[in-house]
Amino acid sequence: MKSADSGKKQLEFLKVQISEKYCLISDYLHFTGGNYNLSQPCVNIGMVGHVDHGKTTLVKALSGVWTDTHSEEVKRGISIRLGYADSPFMKCPKCPAPQGYTVAETCPTCGEKTEEHRTVSFVDAPGHETLMATMLSGAAIMDGAVLVIAANEDCPQPQTKEHLMALDIIGIENIVIVQNKIDLVSRERLVEHYHQIKEFVKGTVAENAPVIPISAQQNINIDILIDALETQIPTPIHKIDKPASMLIARSFDINRPGASIDEIRGGVIGGTLTEGVLHPGDELEIRPGIKITTEGTTKWVPILTTVSSIYAGATKVEEATPGGLLAVGTYLDPTLTKGDSLTGQIAGTPGTLPDTRHQFVMELHLLERVVGVTREEKINEIKTSEPLMLNIGTATTVGVVTSARKNEAQVALKRPISAAIGAMVAISRRVDSRWRLIGVGVIKS
Ligand code: GDP
Ligand code: ZN
């Protein structure tokens, strides 16, 4: 705690009092949700799959009427800046499932006013092949996933395969497969494509996942999809009696350029609580914190601050619980949170966060072959001094192997992480000039 205290002194030099007037974080974060009375989302669902297969369109179809009040720019903001959107699943009190499920305020079948069933948060994973690290950090906060596969292309496409492999080895078991763009293909083709999917998922975590044919663009079978999500991806049991622990996925400086000193708002962090609850006024420690070099020596100092406000989607809340993505306002100097600088760190109750590690030993579980490439090469053993890309929680760091045995490797990290013994590590290696997932590790010491 001593180093954290000195961190507090050094870092909170701009302790601005944030007034109500300047607390409209949601205005800056571009969340969906015109309805301020929605409950906090209780489950995070990943949208994964190959680029252009329709993930963003599907998130829009599932956010339905709530995005109508927002401009196109704001809607784009969701997938570009944040990569997530909250979605209220509504249910008609009169119609049975699946027809009764919708995202609209009125039932499309009978016109009755709908009731909120469950609010979920979608984490939109980029399908572009160079963004696997982002997908892997996103996977750390997913309770389940929708694997989007376009019916007008053969299955599997490279990133369809790579994303399913990631879900498989990370152990995300609650999966719904979506066969999208059914408006573009014949019935025969749809059946053929269905068989391709079943063949592809055989022996994986998605082997028994339902396959729902939809058109995200034409709003076909969205009710059936919601029904499948409601049954396949249950709300996890959250440990709210534990100290607060939040994985930071994004961090921001929400101030407009040229804002005067009394207008300045403190730094904002975005992410998901894995355990515990958080309130405005709570003390927060952020680890590993920031790098400080004094008199030639460099060390990482945890940051201490206080929560100023919390938004769950567009809703300002007095208490946040696990599930869904939160924007947490703090009294930190916004330059500390600017441009995602705290992404991958952990925030939580001071004194309870995992140790900062500059190196660790992990137990290895490597795949047999590299996936996502046309030529699927065999994966060779990990060697001393090779660089690996490591994803732990929402953190991405490069580690150089300092010693390696058959089932174990020690790595020295370029950037330290805050992680507990037993934490899972997704391991990627450079193959043909890009990082490819080769397996997982478990931190041993
Ligand atoms: P992402 O890269 O997976 O997020 O894919 P997008 O959602 O950006 O969709 C890629 C393209 O496919 C866009 O031009 C969409 O309009 C189109 N698209 C998405 N879903 C459908 C669908 O169900 N039917 C048709 N015809 N086009 C679709
Ligand atoms: Zn109805």
C-alpha cells in the first residue's frame, strides 16, 4: 500500500470537482439507449465472425427502436469507438415465445405494449484479420457469444475459424450460431451451408449450438434469435459480495479541446465488473498504474482515485453490479486516461487487486495447427528468446520467452500486467508477419 499512497500523491495533481452539469458522460461515449429507465445489462454477449458477415448490422437489428433517436454518426460511434451496445430484449405479455420477443416497445404480432425481459450488452469483436488481439481481449469479458456466418459464402472463412478456435480454447461455451444474409441465397444453398456449418463445428465448443437462419438487414427471424439467446446464454451468477474488480477495456479523456479549467472533467474508464459492486464515492485502485521514471529508475505505480459517477449504458447509476459495460468517471487527470492508455489494466477496491507481474511462468496448452491461414502449419514447441503476444484479461502484452520446457514457459513482459495465479493467457506467435493464436497458458508463478 505504501507505493500506492505515493502514487496517489504524485498523480492526483489535478483533482477537479466534477459538477452535475459536466457529468453527462453518455453524451460523449455514444451509447445506444434513448430509454433511460432500462436496467443495467446483466450479461455480456460477444459478436464474433469473419469481416462483412454482418456483426454490426445484427447489433443494430438487436438494438432496434432504441437507436432510432440517435444520428447515424452516433450509431457508428458504437462500433467504431466503443465496440459495444446495450440491447433491451422485450417480451409481449400476450404472445408466446418466440413471436413475443422483440426489441421494440410494441409487439410486432399483436401491437400490445411490451415489457423488458432482460437487457444484454453486445461486445462487437472486429473480424478483420489484424485485429485478433482486440478479439481476444474482448473474449475476456464475454459470458457467451454469437458466431455470425454469412450464408452467401462457403463456411468456414479464415476468421470464422480463428474466432471459433478462440472461443473454444478460452472456454466460452454458451454459443448461438447465426446463419446470416438468408435473403441472398436459395433454400437449397441454405441447407448446403447449414451442413457446412455442422461439419465445421464438430468436435468444438459449438458442436451443439443452435444454428438460427436470419437476415440482420431485413429483420428476419430476429425474434427466434432472441429466444435462442435467452435460453442458450444464461445470466451468470455474479459474486457481488467480493471486493470490486473491473477489467478496463477502454479509457478516455472526454474533454473538448480548449475546455477551460473549471469545465475539465476527470478521466473516464470503460469496462466490466467481474466481481463486487461499485458506487460513486468509492475509492479505486488501478493496476499496474503508470510508469514513473525518477533518477534513472523506472517503476510502475498503482493509481488511486475516487469514483465520481457511473454510467451503465446511457443510464446514470448509483450502484453498478457485474454484467454489461460501464463508463466510470474518476477524479484523475484526464491525460492519464486519454486514448485508451489504461486499456488492459484492472481497477477495483484498493489493496485487493492481483500483483503486478513483470514476468511469469505459465503452464502450456498448445494447439496442433495454426488456424486462420490457408496453409495450416503444425505448431512447433515454444523456444527460448522468441517473442509471444499474450492476452490476459483485457491486456495485450508482448513477452519474450526466458526459459521453456515441454509444458511450461517463463516469459519476461515488455509491459507489466496485474494478474492472479491461475489466470488464463491466450498465446499468439508471429507466423507470416502476423500474430496467430497457438494456444493458452495458465499462470503458475
Ligand atoms: P461486419 O463486418 O461483420 O460487422 O459486417 P457488417 O454488419 O458491416 O455488414 C457487411 C455488409 O453486409 C453490409 O453492407 C451490410 O449491409 C450487409 N449485410 C449485413 N447483414 C445482411 C443481411 O442479412 N442481408 C444482406 N443482404 N446484407 C447484409
Ligand atoms: Zn403480442
